[in-house]
Amino acid sequence: CLNFTTLAVSNGPETPSVNEEEEQEEQGEGSEDEWEQVGPRNKSSVTRQADFVQTPITDIFGGHIRSVVYQQSSKESATLQPFFTLQLDIQSDKIRTVQDALESLVARESVQGYTTKTKQEVEISRRVTLEELPPVLVLHLKRFVYEKTGGCQKLIKNIEYPVDLEISKELLSPGVKSKIFKGQRTYRLFAVVYHHGNSATGGHYTTDVFQIGLNGWLRIDDQAVKVITQYQVVKPSAERTAYLLYYRRVDLL
């Protein structure tokens, strides 16, 4: 379980900086495709897509996000990026639920200090939306925060998460809102990975898993396995914090 935890977190959709996207555009390297799209109100945008090699793992966990850069008097620049996990920033005091974190993920943000090729500083903004939803959605609650001094702290706060999660249309890219039906954006929780302890450099991992044969939940702590209730899975606990949430699309159950 811990090995897969490491795999899932290391392959999260860390959206590149705007400068990185600019460098990719200039160099034209990699396996990216590029095309121009005309959207609503005849607004055009240049779209690039980076993809992963298709495997059984990508078929199960792989989705796509759309990162759009907005600059005045310029065409929108969009990049489609693959992801295995959605990394959710939970630092803000306003974020108390998974839905709060998802809404924060897609909020439009200003990017400071961006300069053009002519070294002129311009105002730009960026927004990330969900382009393609995977059969299994893994949500990574970013509890380990790196400090400027090089240290790392763990965020110990309760984040509420539902058993049934609906990805609202507001989280989707404009071009796919009408194409993804409710059943294709509704998920059911089937596993939670917890981190125990207050330290970011140590601690212990356990997991709760929904077992289909039992039609119920199991709590796994090393060799110890016991039956628990659904309420025990979602209720807050002082001794552990949810770290990874695994959801399965209900239209595929």
C-alpha cells in the first residue's frame, strides 16, 4: 500500500509554471501536439497536449487537466496535461472540505513577475480545469508543506470528504461540460490512506478499504485487519489524518 502511495503522489499533476510552458512552446520538444481552437464568441486559443504512454495503469487512473494562460491582447494559451492524482492545496483556512479544495484548484489566479521575450513585464492569469475524468480518481491532500528554509511541516487539520462525490460542471473545461454526463462525473469512495503522527519526516500509514465480498469496510494496519463501519471511515480523528482518497466512477461499478 505504501509503495502505491509513493507512486500516486509522485505522479500528481503539478501544473508547470507559465515560464515552463513558454519554454516548451519555444523549444517545441517532446511528444506534444499543438493546434488552434475557436471557442465561444469566436475566441481562438492555441492548445498543446502532452500525453503519457497508454498502459493498463493509465487506463484506470489517467485523466487530463487543461491549464489556460490569459494575457491581454494575446490568444489564450492552453496546455492539456495528463495526471494520475489531483493534488489539492489545503493550506487556506477557507478550505474545510474536499469540495472547497477542488473549487480552489480551478480558481483563476494572477501570475506575478511574468516577462515576455522582450523582457517586458505583463499581467497574466491562469486557470486549471478538468478536461477528462479517469475511472478511478485519486485525490492527494497536500499535508506536507515545504518552507523557504528547506524544512517541511505537516498540516494537521480536518478535511471533510464524502462517500459520494460529484464533480460539478464548474470544475470542467468549457468544451466538455455538455459531453460528460452526471453518471460519468459521480464517484464513490472505496479507499482512504491515512498518515499518523505530527511529524512530516516520520509517522505511520494505515488504510481503510471497501471490500466488495463483505459489502463493507476493512481497516488495515500492518498485519492487523478489522471490520469497521462507513461512519468510522469519514468521521474526524485526532490520531490520524486522511492523505489519499480513492474514488471509483459510479457508472463503472
